[in-house]
Amino acid sequence: MTNVQLYLSIGVPLVFNSVLIGMLLMYMDRRFDAVNQRFDDMRGLWLAELHRVEQVLDARLTHLEKELDK
């Protein structure tokens, strides 16, 4: 076995595995970005709902305060 054959027999699998691992990492990164986007969307929805609940509670408390002041 010549040196070139030895280098190829060792180098080709290493490069192949490195490319596959790199592709897997890029795929996982895109999937995590999608999950993060979903969490950001849910956070926005929760904040909007909490703001609405805060407005309703504020209106009720204002109404109660007016009733107590009478």
C-alpha cells in the first residue's frame, strides 16, 4: 500500500463524516430556529391576552371604586 492509498483510505471517511456532521448541525439549527419562532409567537400571544385581562380587571376595579364612592 502506497502512502497516497493510505492517506485516501484515512482521509476520505474523515471528510465524509465531517460533511455529514456539518449537514446534521445545520439541519438541527434550522429546526431550533423554527421552535424558537414558535415560542416567540406564543410569547406575543400571551402578552396580548394578559394585556386584555389587565384592561378588563382595570375596568372592573374602576367600576367598583365608583360604586364605593357613592
